[in-house]
Amino acid sequence: MNHIIEKLKKIKEKKLYRELKYIETAQSPKVKIEGKDFILLGSNNYLGLCDDYRLKKAAIDAINKYGVGSGGSRLTTGNYDIHRELEKKIASFKGTEASLVFNTGYMANVGIISALCDRNWVIFCDKLNHASIIDGCHLSGAKLIRYKHCDMNDLLDKVNKYKKNNNLIVTDGVFSMDGDIAPLSDIVKIAKENDIMTMVDDAHATGILGKNGAGTASYFNLDNKIDIMMGTLSKSVASEGGYAAGSKDLIDYLKNSARSFIYSTALSPATIAVSIKALEIIEKDEERRFNLLKMSNWFQNELKIAGFNVIETKTPIIPIMIGPADKAVEFSKNLLEEGIYIPAIRPPSVPEGTSRLRISLMATHTTQDLEEALTKIKLIGRKLNIIGG
């Protein structure tokens, strides 16, 4: 325990210590924390569906029909007809032959990569890929080669230097902390020319980019060009779970080989029902997605005009770059006192020296919400000498 206490002390000294905040209302543009009202600008509920009455009704109907718990793993007694319905829906949505639902996006990445690859494989991985991808690579035993973020020259150099008989390029579609989009057309070109499999984590693109919100491959008109499509059901889809989508052979293999799928109790029927209903809404509601992206572009430009260092994005993820962890924490704390909840993101979530405020907008934010937030962000930014004026 002394060793743990010493490590905790160092975490606190570096301003990397995190305390949980408990939200007392639905995940909406405005929430309550300890009885106080806050404008929430850090949620992954991009399309604002977490409190949608249609999704709540789908959950209630499923509970009335199936009960609450699933009762077992998918390969034993926890496999319901509603799971099959969702997997057919995901495959259709992503334009693949089949899909498989995992309990979380983390478990999907770890399960897919460790089932597919072993020590005879080489995995080429963007340096800013999500931690679950990195953990899946390590767990697989494959040789891990990390290329510079979205740098196709570096990727090609490393492919030429390290590729073997079995190779995989894996990338986020939209990077969760930067909000930028992977150059997927170039990645696919390199992969095809070198006979390399491709995998895309579309957690933050699903519901946001592409035709009907189908994701990054659709955004780049690369349908059927990605070998493994992975994503989550916990962001725009406003539910829980992760998925793999691809060929029937791939999905059959994962059902029988991915340990995070095989050895987990299935998601509850209510959760599955919510995902099905959310995907139905996402496919039809183009206006919600269009308005979100338009609003995000306006908000980003307003921050730039004010003088903030903002990473250029075409998504609802808008990072204000701060640098030192302690200053990012101070900024977030000051905003919280003004009724604005924007989490400070610091190592190990981002590289040392790149701590930031990660703003993410919801389709259900109002202009009034965002104008109030902008006023207070500028106020605190000037107070802390992050911007002039």
C-alpha cells in the first residue's frame, strides 16, 4: 500500500489526479451536479439522443417483454432474437455482410485485434489511436509499429521497412481528443498496394459523418474497402456497447475466438432495443446531423476569432489547446464555478504538454446555451492570460 500511496502522491503533484463528478439528471445540454445547473459541453452524446422519448419507450417496451438482465453470455443462454436484429441493423448501416455486438467499444477493440493477430503479425498504428486499440495490439503479441499522427509518408516508410506476411493498419476514423479525421483514402491506397488488412475505429464518426451517418468510410466513399469496421453504440447512438462489422467469415471467426465476446454476459435486451431505435432515427434524421456540424463550425470559428488555440476540425469535437496540465485544470475549474462543465483532458489521455479543454457539442444545444458558454470561456480565458484583451 505504501507503493500505491506514493504513486497517488505523484499523480496529485503533477495535477493529473481525477475526481469523479456525479450528474443527477439525463445527459442533456443542461445537467445538475450537486443540485446546481451546468451547461454541459463535454459529452459524447453528439446527436442529443440520450434523453429522447423514443429511445426511452424502446427500453421500457423491451423490459416489459424480456425483463432486465440477459442471464448469460451470448454463446450460452444470453442470446436473444433482439441481438440478432441489432446485428443485422448494424451490418446494413455499415454496408457489410455481418456484424457482432460487444459489451463496450473497449472490449470490441481488444477482442478483435487480439483474436486476429499474433506474434507473426505486424500492426501499423497511428500514434494517437485510442488506448483500447493500443491495448489490443499489446495483448495480441504482434509487432507494434506506431506511425506519426496522420502522416502518410511515415506510414509508407514504416510499411516498406517492417511489413511481413501478415499485416494490419489500424486507425481511428475521428480522433477522440483532437476531433480530426484520418486520411482514410490514402491509408486504403497504401494498404491495397501492399496487401495489408485495414481496420477503422469509427466510435466518434458513427452517426456524424458519411451518408446517413454511416461513418468515415462512407464520408470518403470507401464503402466495402475497409476490412474491419469497428465502432461504439455509446456516443451518437446513445446506448451501450461496441461492434465489429465486416465479412461473414470475419464475424464467424470473432464469435469463436474473441475472448472479450465469449466470456462476457450479454448486454441487456433494453440496451439492445435502444440501439436499434437510435440507428433507425440516425438513418432518417439528416437535418439533426447537418445542424450539429453547422453549429460546431460556427462555435469553433468564434473561439478562433477570440484568440484561442483551437485544433481545426470538421466534427463536434473542438479542443482548446492549453499545454500545461495545471493550467488546463485551472481553466476547467474556473468554468465550473461559472456554470460551464468542460473537462480538462491531460496525460495519459493526451501527450505531455498538450493538455486541453475538450469541447463537444450536442445537436440539442441551443444558440442561447452556446452564446452564454462562449462569453464565459472568453472571460476565463482573459483572466488566465490564455487570450489577450
